[in-house]
Amino acid sequence: MYEQVPGPLTALVWSVRAGARFDGAVPGLAHMAEHMLFQGTERLDQLALNRRAAELGGNHNAETSYETVEILLEVLNEDVEDAIGLLAEQFYETRIDARRFAKERRIVLDEIRSYQEDPLDFLHERGWEAFFDAPIGRPICGTGASLRAMQPEDVVRFLRRYFVNANSVLCVVGGVAGETVRRAVRRHVRADRVGKPARGAGARGKARGRLVVRGGPRGQSFVARFLELDARIENLLAVGVALDLVGADADGALFQAVRERYGLGYEVSAGLEVGVGWAAAVLSASARPGQADRLAGVVDEVLAESIARPPTAEDLARARKKRRYGYVASAQRRLDRALVLADATFTGFPLPEEAERLVDGLGDEHLTSAWNRALQGRSLTALLPG
């Protein structure tokens, strides 16, 4: 996918439908494969690979979600052809050396420990695991046990199966000429690695109600509310507008209640998690130790008020304007735009300009009813007493 945006820079995203929902029997496999993309290829060792990326530009990184693994790079326009060559080398030629694998496995285990030491991450992971069944309910990084059981051959098989042309998209956004992109694709995309598109395992819901999470880091209380959503695009767009009113922005009801009305804690967040065939809204907040029950009551109060006192036309107009700003802002940043293009390819979620048009076409009643349905569906409140 190619979009020309005037200017001296171009962003590249090579996205593969090979996220954590494709781990199979080895949780954390997709994330480990992402790490190994930077450990060397058949031609370049780890240091040479990263030096080459530094010569070309910035933001050379990768991300793993439940749906995709994405390799990112932003470069000057004149370096785009070489940059596509470097991404292709990572995509096709990553070499799984046993010693590099063992080293990187230790790194990922340390990454897992860092999440376990953060109270909000700890609570989210435990709550998410209870709310969704495997594979969506499993941690993207895997667990200590799954990482220790993982072998280099597992990553080799994973890359061979999923890192194929038919299961990926290359998104190019910036000032580079289209002919340069076409020439680079002809030169670097391999005809012997076509493969087949992947089909992810289904996303099934699990627990509902209330979950008190024991153990974990101490020092603060946290509460997270998970709401399972109808994954149809129109519904998700409507719930997104509602979250702008109910959620964690400074004018949002949850922020105002937790931080301003009751002065309970600093941390407040609200957002959507979306994949193919599944979606959830997640709201969370913090308080001092021993206040988890009170904090959960405040979250309940905020959500109940959002139904009992529907938003006014002025409220909804403000939320629509905020959402429009978000759509426009993401479209202005090349790397964000390339990521959006990649996600749209695999999830079917509309591009920002199309989402803006769809939201404009949704009546106020539709926005309100979508939020009410979300609150009446399956939900889980996870508490970390602190």
C-alpha cells in the first residue's frame, strides 16, 4: 500500500498477520519471533543489521499485538529502496542462532518480570486472562514457563509458516515517488515465498462478574473494568465516541470522579482493544492501598450515571469533535498512517477519514444506545487490593 505525502521522509511498515493469537501451543512465540528479527540474518549479524538500520534512518523497531507482528522504519526518501531491502532481509532471511535465541529468551523473561512488577500491568494481564479464553486471553509475551520450554526450532517453524507474502502487507507513506517503491518491490519481494494467508483461532469469552487478584506488586489499589463489545465497525465507532465522554480525558466522567471529585488516585485510563472477530473496552483507575472496593464502587457509579443521565447534544458534539481531531492527527503522522493502513488491511477497521465520515452519519441516539448495550453485555471487574 502506497500513499504519497509531500516532504523529505517516508515511513515503512511491513506487517504480518502472525500475532499472539497464532502462537498455537507455545504462548509468546510470535513475540519471541519479533525479537529474533533483530538478531541477525543469513548475510548480516546482529551488529551489522542494526548498524545498517542506523545508517538508513530512525524508528527501526517492531511491535507484536494479538493480530500482527509489524516491522517499522522511517527514512529519507532517497533511502527508501535500501530500507525496503533491509526489511525484506529481516522478513525472509532472519537466522535463528541457538546462542542468540538463548540470550534473547533471557531478555524476554526480564521483560515479563518488568510487567509483573507494575501493578496495573499485573492486574490487566490477570483480568484479561480471566475475561477471554485462549488465545486472546494469553499474554502476548507468554509466561515464564512457556518461554523456558520454547526452542529455536519453534521460531524457525513459525517464521516459515507465517512470514510469507500472502500473509503480509508493506505500507509506504511519505514523499518517495511511486516508481521507486515499485522498483524496490520488484527487486526485493521474493516469488518463492508466496505462501497462504493465516486463519487465527477464534476469540471466546470466559469469566464475568468480579475477580479479586491476589499477589503481585503492592503499594496501590487498582481496578480494571472489561466490557465485551459487539465487534461490528459501526458499533465500535459509536462506543469510541462514548468513551471520549465517559473515559480518562480531563473532561471525562471517570477522570472527574476518580481524580477531582474523590481524589482517590493518579492513574486513570480508558480505551478500546480490537481484533478480528473480537473487541473490548477497558477502563481502569488507581487508589491508595486498601481502597479497591471503594474505587470499584466509583467506577460502577460513573457507568450507572452514564446510562441514567444520557449525554446532551452539546456533550456528543464535543465528543465528535475530539474524535475528529484524533482521526486527523493520526493521518498527519507518516508512521501512524502506515500503521493504520496495515491494521485496516487485516482487521477491516476503516481508515481515519472513513471512520470520521461514518461517525458523522451516526445519530446521537445511535451513539447512546451503543454505549448502553456495551454496559448491559458481559463484563468483568478485576481488583488489585494493593
